[in-house]
Amino acid sequence: MGGPAVNKKQDDIILCQFRELELAYPELDLKKTPKGSWIIEGILRFKSNLNGAPFKSAFKIRLIIPPNYPEMYPWVWEIGDRIPEDYEHLFTNKSFCLGARIVVYKKFASDRRLLPFVRNQVVEFLSQFCYLMEYGKLPWGELSHRYGTLAHYQEFFSITETRKVLGMLKFLADNRRKNKFDGRIHCPCESGKRIKSCHDVQLREDALCPNHIFRNDIYTILKGLNDDDRRDVIGNSKVIPREYALKLEEEFRIKTDAVKGDKKKGEQLSFNFP
Ligand SMILES: [Zn+2]
């Protein structure tokens, strides 16, 4: 133990937060890998209620606490072979897709502790899986609404065109100054109005989130586009020029390598442009 890589303050935060988590879920253990990452592993036993259906269940889970915790929330896996590998709401590396990244981030940012993260987001995810197994459908009906990154932003910005949503996300991804941008510049939604009389509130709220969320979300959206939207965005658009798309591709490759160590496989991030 010891050495320059040890972050004493972060260790204290994690140890303290784990004590609180352990009171609610005593079958979870905290350990540190030889490389210095914190991992929480064990049985998560919970009771919950979805659409009036009470659930009692237990899953064997693993949480990997990211190096920049509590700036970012932990990654979560189910390791007891109950959730099939092809379950729709898993990332490529089989970690839980707890919802649209920005929504998960904002929920976590409202209370950066392990207990609320596990009790609300992880237990909710697992309850939904239980509900699906029991009733053959998810409790909220349409999946795309709940999980779709694009759908989230369409609703949040009240914009339907994918191209315009991406323009907003590009603005947020490029903004390095938290919410201190000039409200007099033209709004990236293409309305022709200045930000201060257009999407000021939404942009300032989202601009408090880390830039990489928006870069990842642009990637998620680009990956899910249908051919028409892809042409509109990559081929003809002035909003996301090809150079920017290529730059993004480069950035994601770099990012993939950077996170590989901790995420094990890492999400497979690669672009296929027409
Ligand atoms: Zn606007």
C-alpha cells in the first residue's frame, strides 16, 4: 500500500460511503484491486415495488468505482448469471445501461453517494429486469422512450430533428467553461434566436455536466441513426460536418483506450461512416 497513486481523500470518501451502503445491504463487500481500484461485490438483496407489483429478489453484483469518483458514478455488472448476456439494457462490456447517460449522471450528481445510487438506480434496474421476467414486458411500456438517448434530448430541448439535437450536443461537448457561455450568441438549435432568448435554461443546466457525456451521447445517437437521418447529419448538414465526425471518431478511439484498463473490455466504440 502507499505510493503516489493513492488518493487518501477519495479512499476516505469511499470507505465512509461504503459503511453507509453496508448497513442497508450487509452482503456486499468492499475491496481494493492490486492496481488500486475499488470494487464492491456481493449479494444485493432488495424489496421493491413497480406498478403495484412487489418484488423481493437478490442478485450477485459487482460495482467498479471509477478513478474520478465521485465525479462519475460506478459501473455495475450482474455476476451471478441471472441476466442473459443479450439482455437489451447492457452495454457491450455487459455493464448495466441504467438509462440515458445524461439522466443517470444528473440523478447521481444530485446526491453523490453509493447508497442512493445503489438503492435507486441499481435496484430500479434489477426490479425492471424482474418485472420483465415475470410479465414479459417492461413496466413503462415503450422502451425507446425510457432508454433512448435521442428521445431524452428531443423531449428535454423540445426539438424533433436529429440534426438540431446533435447541434445542441456539439455545443455542449465543445463548451469547456461549465455554464459560462455567452448568451448573446446564436442558439445551436438553428432557431436564429440568441441563446438567452431561446434554449438558455436547458443549455445552462446541461452545461454543468462533464463534456464527455455529450461526446458519448453524440456517438450513441450517431450509432443509432437510420439512413435518412445519417445522410441529413453526415452528408448534407452544416451542423455536424464530416471533419467534426472524424475528429469525434478519433477522440472516441483515444477514450476507448483510456478507459480500457478499468472497464476491462471497455465499450466497443467505433464508427462506420458511409
Ligand atoms: Zn434554441
